[in-house]
Amino acid sequence: MENPLKILLVEDNDTDAMFLEASVKQYFKNYKLTFVKTKKDFLKELKKNYDIIISDYLMPDFNGSEVLKLRNKQRPDIPFIIVTGSMNEETAVACLKAGADDYLIKEHLKRIGQAIEMAIEKKKIEKEKEESKIRLQYLNNLLVATRDLNKIVYNSKDEIILAKNVCDALVGDKINPAVFIALKKSDKQTWEIVNSGFPDKNIEELQKLMNTGNTDFCINKSLIKKGVFLNEITEKKCGDKPLYNTISSNFTLTSQLEHNNMFFGVLVTAIPLKLKPGTEEIAFFEEIASDISFAMYNIFERREKERSEKIRQALFQISEASFSNLDFIDFLGKMHKAIEPLMDVGNFYVALYNKQKNTYDFPYFKDAHDKPVQFKDLERRKGITEYVRKTGKPLFADDAKQKELIENGEIELIGHPAPIWVGVPLKTNSGVIGVLAVQNYSNPDAVSKKDMEVLEYISNHVADVIARKSMYLKQKESEEKFRKIFQTTPDAISLVDSVTNEVLDVNEGFLRMTGYKRNEILGFENRDLQTINNPEDRKKLIDELKEKGSVENMEMAIRTKQNKLITVLVSSSMLELSGRWCYLFISKDIDYLKQSENEIIRAKEKAEESDRLKSEFLANMSHEIRTPMNGIIGFTSLLEEDDVSAEARKNYIQIIINSTKQLLRIIDDILEISKLETKQVPLREREINLNDLMTQIFSVFDLKAKEKNLSLYLHKSLKDEFALIRIDDLKLHKILENLLENALKFTFEGKIEIGYILKNYNILELYVKDSGVGISPENQQIIFERFSQEEKEISRKTGGLGLGLSIAKANTELLGGEISVESVKGSGSKFIVKIPYKPVNKPPKFLNSSSEGRKVHKILIVEDEEINYQYIEFLLKNVNQKFHLLHAYDGNSALNAAKENSDIKLVLMDLKLPGKSGHEVTREIKKMKPDLPVIAQTAYASSDDRKKAMESGCDDFISKPFQKPEFLELINKYLPD
């Protein structure tokens, strides 16, 4: 909906007013008419906005001419129509000349609508003409001012002067009523405002407002965005701002002053009162702002170049002074003078921290108020110097920052307060050694953050000089210490000139090692002495020394004056001694160390391996103990169940018993290895029959072997009378038991053999041989170490702690023997235990084994079951005849025995053998030896079995199980006395 036409009617007659409104109503549907009668009411309404004023000419209080004059004075922009009952032509012309836009006779009010429209349009045209005239005049005046502005912009060398000249150039009677530039200080969050046309009081108020983080409405957008912004000045927006009502303007133009991403400030121009800027003014203003920004950037660049040159000059002077012969205090004075052109350093000091005393020294102190003695012994106080040293960071402390640090309890005020204090740490490789500081007591802007950056550069030079001076003093002290160490060190030390290669000095250790006298060494060239045996070693040493600056522990041979070669470790470095660069050679005799080193390495490796094995053992032991414990606890709890059957309960009890036995074996092994390690196991020898012991062990393990579908065989070499020996049978039993347990664990098919032979009439060689996985050569020694297991994957599946072989080894050594292994990976193993033979009845040399001495009959027994073989052996050993028994476990070994032993008198053949059957073996033996008697022994006793045996070549037949009488009768049949 359009706004209503707002009409102000000045009329003293109510009837005439009603008649006029009726006429207006016929022409305008949307209007608002306000009716006033008096001058007072008219002046009140005149302050409001109306589209047109209609006034009666003749009124009692004041006439239409007076109304027109008031309108002309206060609101000339509102159209004006005179309405009267009668008006002569002269009066009408006079009103029109006075500024009325039209006049009407009351009798002709029908044309009031047209008159209003024409008056409004006429005023609009006049307003546009006036604005165009004002704009044209403004642009012309601005163009003239810009010519002067260009000279200002391109000749300025200071941004404040530039800003002031720009403001003055843009303000004039027919240009802008007021202009100001708010400049942002580069190293602070503060503003400085330069202006022309604004009252100073208002500018000061505005500057305080901006420095506290608030801004005037007219520059808000220009603080955060680029471009030109047109701002309308109204009481609602700006009534509480410092500049409102101080300028005759309805609009301002604002723009950032920015160039190459550098922000300098904001330009603000108040526009003349009757002018609303268009695109031409905005474009003009944008170009002016761009020129000012470019000029300020040039000022910045020029200043930075000048500053950089001053800094370069200052640093050059400081560097020159640092390498001069000036003492430290004079150097600091030169440095102070060098930086005076860069900043205000009237109050300047250097504080060095004394670590031993925990205090400060002030080698250089220039201050208008304070004295260095005030700041001694600061370790108990929180001075600002101490704060910079502890933090190790530069500090720009204006008044606000100092108050903040004091309020936070981080510093205490010491000395005269200064509104600005700047300090930088003095850093060396060893840390912060002190502080360099500048302060000013009157001008808070005397030192900037850029000045602090310069002080940081300078502080590096100061710290370097301090470090160098300190190093010089330490070097002098170090040379004296070096001389003492040089002479007293037992290693061979020599000093050689790096240029001439001349030997400058040697110590007593060198003379002792090489056999030379001092006068035979000093002054000679090092290469002429031939102390380094290999010229290549000498070349390598010097080349590496030149390349790296030092050499550590290069092994080589030294030739002494007596022509003896000594292996040494040579370490070398370059050092400056009394202004002369030298090679320092230190040679350590390592002939006696090499052997110790190797022993240490072996011990270390053994310890590391032991530690690793113990860790594995502990993990394995936890598993091994928990397994039977789980069985014991688990099945014990099941016994408490009411619904367990008698048969199940019996099975559970058996499982608990077996688990308990398994746990006891584990505990026994752990206790035994602990006793063996601590030498707590006594040796208890007694008389035993070795054959009985072997048979007993065999009988136990034969059942275990059968459970794994393995064959277990027993070989005994001595007759019972000579198998009576003195020994700790418990330990021997433990040895063989562990060897057999090990064989069963790692053998998955084939056979295991246990036995012994007598060697050299004084050594019993017991063995356990298997067809298992075998042991690689590199592990054949470590398997006897505690907790060692080669096949760890198999061990995890089969269980065990890895203690069996170590227990066997320890017990063997207690018996005065030794244990070893012969093995091929994948082809089985043979464990051999050699112990002293201590017989109760010492046999003659020709009767020391069943394979030696008086031989009457040699019998080949082909039997894969060891129990059956032992039974036959038992039956034959107590007869008057003397037999030499050969045992073959399968068909192939039987054929080999028949081929290798031509004196075999009889063969006892088991018909059921692994591999080749007894029938096949008999036929092949008969082909080789047709006259050799073969007696079949088998569990099969039918007539068909007997017939098959005879057809294969057997001479006789005996059924298992057989008794002693019938067996001996059969033997006597073929082997009579």
C-alpha cells in the first residue's frame, strides 16, 4: 500500500476547510490532511514532514504571505499553494514571486487535485535541478582539490603529516564540511586521529572511544571490509556518538586505507548537507582512498628501508666491536652507542645471572633514576628481569602488561616505575645467561615492538661475545688442566702439528709403550717414526680426521722401538693449543682387553639368553601348572553333583589322580632343578644291578611307547654278575627317565632304543636313541641349558617346562660323567651318558661284555617286541651253554645281521614283523644260507600257520606263549652241547 498524501492546511474558516477537503477527497483516495488555524500550531507542524502546504491568504492572526515566509525559511523543500476567496493579479504574482508554487480561487477548488500534483511535480523538478547543481559544483571543487592532493600524496614522508594535509585539502567552503583519518598504530592496538572540520573536543572523545575497543557507527564496516561505504547520519544511529550534531551533513563516505595487505587506517568524509553521494562521488572517493593508501605504503617502505640500513649499520658496528680486543664493558658501551640511532635507549642495562651465587651482575647500567645495586640478589624477589630470564622469552611490557603481571603475582615492582619496559633474554647453548633491557619513564611510545625485535638480534651478538669471552677464560684454564692430564694419563698421548706433521709433545705413557726416549721423538715428523705399523692405517686415520674432525677407537698395530707389535685403540681429534692447531692422538693398549671383551660378550649373551629362557619358562610353568590344577579343581567340583553316575564318578576320580600325578611331576622337576642349582643334592651310592634297573625303566616306558604306536627296545651288554655296580641309582634312574621322556615327546613314528655298553673296561656308556625330529647342529649344546627347547611349537603342544635335559645333565655331572647328543635334523637323535664303571665284581678283560670272551653259539633273534626278546634272553642266560645274542627289530635289520655275521648258528624268527614279514625274511635268509636253522615263533598256532611257516623255509615252529622247558628242548635240538 502506497503512503498517503500528507497535506498541511492553514485555514481559519472551518467551512472552507471542509469544502477544500471534500474537493481533495474527490481527487485523492489515499491522503491525510492536517488542519491548523494559528501561527503557533503551524510552526509546530512545520517541523514534521508534509508532501504539500495549502494556506488561505486572508486570515485574522496572520495572512498567507507570512505563512509563505515561514515555509521559505524553515522548509523550502515542501510545495506551497495559496487559496483565497478573491485575489487580484498583482497579489497572485507577488505570492508566486515570493515562492508559492500555485494559487487558487476558492470558487475554483475543483482543480485542487491537479494543482497539488503540479505543485509537487514542480518542486520535485526544482529539487533535482538544485541537487544536480550542487553535485556538479561539488565535483568541480573536489577535482580542483584533488590536484593539490596529488602533490601532497606523492611528496609526503610522514603519515601524520600526509593525513593532516589530505584532511585540509578535502575540507573547504564548497567541498566537504569535515574529514578525518583514523590511523592504526602498527605495533599497538591503538588509534591516532587526524582531522579537519571537526571540533578537537569531539575528536579526542572519539579517539578514546576507539582505543577502548568501541567505534563510531560511521566506520564500523570499514574496519572489517574493503571498499567504500555510504553511511546515513541519523539521530537513531548516531545520537550517542561524539560526532553527531557537530557537522552539517546527512551522509558520510568511509573506506579502508590498505595496500599490499597492509592496513593503515580508515578515511571518513562528511558529505555536504544537500548532497547524497552517487556513483561519481563514490568512485572519486575510492580513487582518493587508493592514492592515500599507496602513499602510506611508500612511506612505510621508505621508512623500513631506512630502518633496515640503520639496523645493518648498527649490527656491523656491534660485530666489529665484538671481534676487537675491547674488554667486555667497553664492548657493551660500543653496542649502546651503535643502537642509539635506532631507538630511545637513554635507560639501558645488561644483567647477567650468576648461577653459583644465584644473583645478578650488572656490567653495564645507564638509567636516569635507578642504580644497579638496587637489583642485586634478586633470587628472593620477582623482578621483571628475573621474569624474562626464567621464561626465556622477550617481553614488551607497557603499563597495562606490567599491571597484569603484578596482579597475577608473576612480578613485583622493583625500582622506579616506567610506563614502558622492554627486555630480551641473552641465550647461549647452555641456556639463558642474562637479560638486555630498555625502558622509558615519560614516553610510553618511546620503544616499539619492532625495536624489541632489533634488541633480539643484538642480544644474540651480546650472548655470543659473553660466551666467547667465557670460553677464552675456560680455554686458558682448560689448557692448564689438559697439561696435567696429558702428563699423568697412563695411555700413550702425542701432539702433532697439523700443518708440518712435527711431533710437538708426548707423555710418559707414550714413551713407556713405544720404548723411545723424548729426544728421539720431539721435532721429528710423525711419518718418519713409523710407529704406526701399516701405512694404510695411518692414511685412513688422517683422512678421517680431516674429514670429520675427530676419530674414535680406530684399531691398529703400533710398532715399538724394539720392533714389537702392540694392538691399540687410537682416538684422535683436532684442538687449538696456544694458537696452534694440532692433532691429538691417544692410544690405548688393548691386547689384554680383547680377551676380556670376548669373555664379557659371551657372558652377556649367555645372561641375555638365560633371562629370555627364564621368561619363557615362567610363562610355560604357569601353563603347565594350571592345566592339571584345572583338571583337579574342575572334576572335584563335578564330584559334588548329585546326578553323577558311579561310572562317571570313577572316571572323574581317575582324572583327578592323573592330574595330581602330573602336577607332582612338575613340582618335582622345579624343586630338583632348584636343588641342583644351589648344590643341595647329596650323592648316595649303593650296590644295584644295572640290568634290573634298565629292565624296570623299560617296562614302565614300553607301555607309554605303545600308547603312541612306537616300538621301544632295550639293549644290555653285561651279564648280571658284572652288572652289579656302585652308583646313586635314583640319579641314574632320573637321567634315563628324562631322556626317555624327551624321546617320547619328540618321536612320532618309528622306534626308541635304550641300552648301554662298556667301553675301555672303565666307562659305562648309556644311550637313548630315537627316530624323532632330530636337533640342528647349532642347538645341540643349548638344549642342555635350563629352560631351553629347540622345537618350541612341538613343546607347546606336548607340554613340559624344558627342564628335563638340564636335570639329566646336572645329575650326570654329579655322577662324575658327561652327557652329549648325536643328531641329524629330521633323522632322530642319540643321547649318550658316559659315567665311571664301578663294578662290585670286576670281570676279566675277556668277559667284560656278552659280545666278547668265550663264544660258543651266536643266535639271531628277530623280534619287534622288546618284552618278547627279553623273555627269550632271560631263558637263555641261565643255562650252561654260552650264547651270543643278536637282536633284529625288523626284516631289513635281520637280513643285514645275517649278511654281516657268518657264524650265526640259529635264527629265532617272529613271523609278524613291521615292514617285511617273517615269511619273506626266512625265504631270503634260506637263499643266502640254506643250512642255517630257522625256528618260527609266533602267536598264531593253527595248522595252517605251521604249514605256511614250513613252506617259507622254517625248520621248526613254536607258539607263543611258550614255557621254558619246551623252549630249551627246542634250542638243544638244534644247538646240542
